[in-house]
Amino acid sequence: MLATDGAEVTALQCSGNVCSLPASANRAQSGSVYQYTNTGALAQTVSISGSPLSTAWQMVVSRVSAGDTSRQTKLGASGLRGGSDAAAARLEAESLAVTAAVGAAARSGALSLRGAGSHRLLAEQASLQAASYAIGDKRVWHDMDSDSATSLQAMRDLPNGGGKVYVWAQDGLDVSVGSDQADALAERFANSVYPLEASVVSEPWGDDIDPGWRALALPGDTKDVHLVLSRLNDPSQANGNRLLGYVRWTNALLASAAPTMCGADQGCLEVVGKSNQALATFVDLDTFAQADPGRNWSMKGNGPSLALSTLAHEYLHVLYAYNKILRKPPGSGSPTVWENELAAQTMGYLVSADTFTGGRGSDANSHPDLRRGGDFESFLRRPACNLKGWSVAASNYTCYPKALAVGMQMLHQFGVGVMKPWVTGANTGERALNDGLRAVGAGDYGSLMLRLNTTLALGGNPASGYGFPAKTLSLPANQYFPNGKNLLLPAVPFQAQEIGWSALATAETYRQSLPLSRGVARVTVPANSHLILVKP
């Protein structure tokens, strides 16, 4: 199509593997793009001709990851943001240990036999229902590597009919979080994070957890949410990726139910036995408590804003595990990490825009994911990443930046309607994402990847259906927002010179000069891949 206000974006005209530019390419503006997709399981060499092809044309090739049965696909419903590949692998292994052990017990019938009529588990649920807290109360939380002694610094009512959000901060550190700081976080969670995510996706818990889990997990009427600010990184280790936050879905299980669920499986017993028995989200205390140089602490400082974005990201993992694991029978399988993290990055971006309304920039009102050095700039610098493999391209680079950009593409082009059928539906992996995309007329995973890479190939040139244009998201009136809610996503501009294309044909996405000889370009397009030609 030829946009009235920008570049042309259209498909090459092909018969088999012989293609040509459309006639409109002659008059199309510089930066226009022409697309071809090899949907087959084998590489395909295509010949391309037509005026005005020249050696100045560029081509972008992008591999679309194979299905979720790929050996590269990681499985798990816990989640984190930042941190090392080892930390991610650990959460994945823990999640798999529990789902595998519980699944085996369910299939053999041992789970129902061991859990039948357990008065001990019923008593534990009743005790949790009766729990209440006051400011200054102490609690020890089982953390990533050790136990964290904390104090309750703030609490706020949640708009869910009786629940509260509690903010706990680790004691005994050289950095502390005061009650005013904790209350600022509680206020943003109660008035922004929680109601937005409940409106767009779901509540974090409910009576509809599967009967197979019901006696093993938190009571169905659980409404409280706990935010735990703890030191997640060794302060003496300044290099490497910092762990910003994480969620273990197994914290929603009863610790005393470990023998019932796990039998003799030691890995499962250790994980479930250390359950915090709460809807808990952990956020790095040092990141949240950090003040910008020469300034007093502010919720809109770089550290606190990143912590809030992380909280919105991590809290989605709570909703995801509830919908994809605990509302299904034990043994139903494990979700995929890439899809879980993509949903979290998408929701983190959306929710943060409610507090930080300035879009891309470097001031206090700029969106934390769009600030200098944030995930969006990281994506532009290195757009190649195997999203489904959730690969680590180097020791200091992961697919979080690409997941953010994919989420931004969905929200700016199609709005929030993609989220609920995706996250609350029965499917996982690519099928789940496709459920959400099709609900808003957005195609499927493959077309989404083509849209994102075309957005990059356009290099900031405007074209309808591409880029990150301004978008007003309107939520209807509900129990969380009685008058409804409008949320503006400002346009997110970028320039072609910001994009760090790889030139290596082995990369997931790469850009090279078009190999033209005697007016014809011959390009080998890998299996299940997109080819995009860019007019100079």
C-alpha cells in the first residue's frame, strides 16, 4: 500500500520464486519497503527484478522462530527482569521441577490420594484467611538465595472488595526505604498497577482455580498482594546484568502441601517447602531507593521509575501463572518463558505510561522503558534476538528489549484488546499469542514479526500500520475505574541511524546490500523467514 503521508509498504509480485517490484516502486519515496515471506520448511532462492532496482538497495532478512516444540524453547511460569542467564535458568528449573512432580502424581492418582481430606491443609488455609498486618510488623521472606528479614512500611486498600497491598522492606542494610517511599509505591500499585492489570487481564486469584489445586494453594478468596523490597544483587558486583525483580508462582502454594504434591521428589519438596504462601512480587530495593545524582529521592527518578516499570512487569507474572497453571488441572504442562516474558514486558510498558506520560526522552516524566539506556534503545542497538528461544546473544544481552518492542508494536497499533484472550485463554506459547492477535484483527505471530521488522526497515519513515504512533487506549467503566479510563501512549519516534543491524547472515535478523547482477537480485531466504527490500 502507498501511504498518503509516507513510505510505500507492499508485497513483491511473485510467481513461484520469480519476483518483481510493483510498478508503484518507481514513484515511491525513498525508504519504501517491499516484502516477501518464505513460509516453507526449506530455504528458497528467489530472483527479483524491476525498475528501479540498483546496488544501492538494501535487504533485511528476519527468521521467524520455529514452533514451540523447538528444543530451544524454555518452559516455566515464574519470571524475572534483568539478572543473569543462570538466575533465569534457576527459576525455569524450579518451575519445571514442581510441574513435573505434580503432573506425575496427578496422572498416577497419588495426588488425590495424598490430599484427600487433609485437615492439616484446610487448617493452613484458614490460618492464611485470618492473617492481618500492621505497620512495623516483621516478616521473614524466602528470597532468591536466602531469607530476608523485613518490616512492613506501607499498606493501601485495593479496589477489589477488601484486599490490601502491603509493602515490606528488608532490614539491616546500608540502604533503607522509609515509610514515605514505601507509601509512594503502595499508592501507585493500588491506584494504577492493580486496577489497570485487573481491567486489561484479570484478578490475580479467585475461586476458579482448578479443583486439583484447590486444597494445595491459597484460599480462593485471597485478595491481598505483597510487594517485597529486598537486595537482589551483590553490591560489590557492579558489572553484569542486575536482577530488577522476580516472581515465583510457587509462592501461591501451601508450604505444608509439599509432601502431598511432591512425594519423594527432592527438587519439588525444596521449592514448595519454601513457599511464602502469598501473592508476592520481589523488587530490588537498591534500585527503588536510588536517588538521581544531586537530587532528592523522587518516584519519578531513574531508579524508582525503573522499579515501578519492573513491578508492573513482574506482577503480570502473578496473573499469568494464575491463568496458565493454576486454573488448569495439575499436569497440564508448563507455559513457555518467551510468551510469559513478552506478556510481562507488554503490560509493564502499558502500566508505566499511566504514571510517566512523556514518552521517549530523558526527563522525569519520560517513560522508564524509553529513557536513555532503557530497553527500547537497547533494542534499536541490537534488534537481532531469537525471541522464542529467549536466547542470550552475549553475556550482557537478552531478549527483554525485543520483547518490549514487540509489545509496543501491538499496543500502539492494536490497543489493549490483545491481552485478555492471550493471557487468560486456555492456550500457551504461539497459539496463546495468536488468540490475542486474532481477537483484534492483527494476524498472527509471523505477521507480527513482519510488522516489527518492517517498522525497523522503514527507519522512522511514517507508514500506516507501522511504527509506534500515538494511541489513546480507552477502558470502559468497571469496578476499578467507575468512570472508565483513558490512557495515552505518545508517539515513539526513532531514526534509521539508531538501528544496529547485524550484517551476519547467521543472525536472527540482518541487513545487507542487495546482491544485484545484470538487473536481477538472487536472494536465498531461509525457511520460515521474511525478506524486506528497502528503496534508497
